[in-house]
Amino acid sequence: MKYYFKYFIFSVVLIVFLPVKAGSYEDFFKALELDQAEVVQNLLERGFDPNSPNPAGQPALMLAMQKSSNKVAEVLLNWKTTNLSIHNPQSETPLMLAAITNQLDWAKKLIAHGADVNQQGWTPLHYAATKGHMEMMRLLMEHHAYLDAESPNGTTPLMMAALYGTPMATKLLLEEGADPRLKNQLGINALAFARKANKPESAQYIEAFEAAWNAKYPVKP
């Protein structure tokens, strides 16, 4: 009899609990959209997972940053169980989002709270270099961003700067020590990318630094 009573209580709790969780999910993302920080805070205190993705797979923190729901993003940033290096379905992190959209303040906050500056594959520095965001690039490099990080096909931040970024972004990476001689899996280097993009100033910087690299570190035949 005691066993059946416990089972009955468990069943009632489960029946009540499930709709609450389902409703919480909808309430959470609605509050996120409306930047209702108090509602989000309350749901987190009740046990809602701050790392929950929306139906499209976008983690809550990244979605808040995209929607400019800054008060909610602050709550999530400071919540102790929020994964600040979480990935979306495209293997992007909150810091990568901040890097490509040039949200410098958010990048500083994320890094200060422990977000990863480096990772396998595409990195925040790739993204910042692609857009030529100089201050963002400097911030990442100050926090030990790997200059020659390779994307899945071997593309480096310097190659992205040469192809899509600006001459000054290309120059900055070269001055900081990015290797201009590296090639991706297709055998293309930064100089070839700059020429492909018809960026003669970037190409001149790369040629000059490549000559310096070859003088200091001769390529063995």
C-alpha cells in the first residue's frame, strides 16, 4: 500500500511538472525576445536551463545578443551555469558572434567571464579579420588568440583578412606575426587571396612580409 501511495504521488507530481516545463520554455524565449530580464531571472531560479536552444538550435545567450535583448543577455552572462563557449549548429560561439558584429563591449565581457578565445576550426579572430574589425582583433590578440588558427580547410585569419577584410587588418596580423607563407588545403595562400580580391595594398603588405619571413626563415628546397 505504501508503494502504491508513493507511485501515486510521483505520478501526480510528474503530470503537474511536465506542463510547467513546456510552458517555461515558451515563456523563457518570449521573455528573451521582449528583453524581460526579471522573467528570465525567475525562470532560471526555478531551474530552467540557461543553455537551452530555441527551436532553430540557437543558444539563448547568442539569441539575446542577436536580438539586442541586452538585459536578458546580462542575466545569462552572469548566471553561474551558463556555458559562455556554447556552440550553435554552425559551430559558432557567443564570442564569434560578438567578433563578426563588432560588439566590442560584449566581447570584453565574455572574455572577462572566461569565454574561450581559441577553439578548433573557425575562431573569433577569423570572424573579426573577415570584417576588418581592428579593435576587436587587437582585443582578441591581447588575450592570446592564435594568429595562424586553421579553419576546417586550413584557412587562416590572415587569408580571411586578405580576401574579405581590409589592408589595415591584413597589415595588423602580419605585424603581430601571422605567417604569410601558409597555404590552405587547396594550396592557396594569403597573397593569392589578396590578388583574387583585387586588393593591391594588401598584396603589397603580404609580399613585403613574405620576403622578410623568407630571409629570416629560408624555405628548404
